Amino acid sequence: MNFSFALIHPLLVHFPVGLLFTGVLFETYGKLRSEPAVERAGAFNLRLGYLFIFPALGAGLLGLSDIEMRDNFRDFISKHILFAFSSLFAFSLTLLASRFLHGRMGKILYTIFSFVGFFCILATGYFGGELAHRFDLPLQLGMD
């Protein structure tokens, strides 16, 4: 079997998803419960998860060339890609708001962008899971 980015992508993607997911949850919990250590842990997870988006996204995009595009899952791949880039965009705005916007408006925008990113990550994972479990991607590559 030859090297395939489509086979590598599922191995890479779970780490940033977990970090971003827990980052938003921990930060929110820490803010609501006035627990600064939990809030800092969430902020750390969010930033580290953001960095690991890039290898996962790169492997996914490179892996597209390894997949024979079929009509039965084309819509799922399109939505998976749309929400992956939406996640990247939302978390980019989150970190930009954190860095450059201070005060009440900066906190509001940071919270909004992080929750938009959170739900985009959930949608990305849903469509990725459908591709893996309903359509057996990328496992079908090993059967060629």
C-alpha cells in the first residue's frame, strides 16, 4: 500500500478537535465559575489546538487527490471542507480578538467567535464521521 494523505488525515485531526473543543468548554466554565486556572487551561488548549489545525487541514486537502470522488458522498465532502475552513476562520477571529481587541467589546467578540468555531468544529466532525462510517472513507483506499 502506498502513502496516502487521505489515510493520514483521520490520524491527525482528532488532536486539534479535542483541544479546541475542550479549550472552549474549559474557558467558558472557568469564566462562569471564576476559576482562573481552568480558564487559562482552556485558553492554552484553544491556542495549541489552533496551531494543529494546519497539519490536519493540509493532510485533508492533499488527501482529496487520493479519493475517487463519487456522487453519493460529494455533498458530504463539500460540507466537511466548508465547515473545516469555517472553523479555521472562526478560531482565527477568536485569536485576533484576543490579541487586538480589549475591553468589553473584545471579550464579547472573543466569546462569539469561539462559540461559532466550537459549532463549526462539531459540524466538521459530523460530516467527517459520516464520510468515515457511512462511506468508508478513506478505508476504501486500502482495498484498491
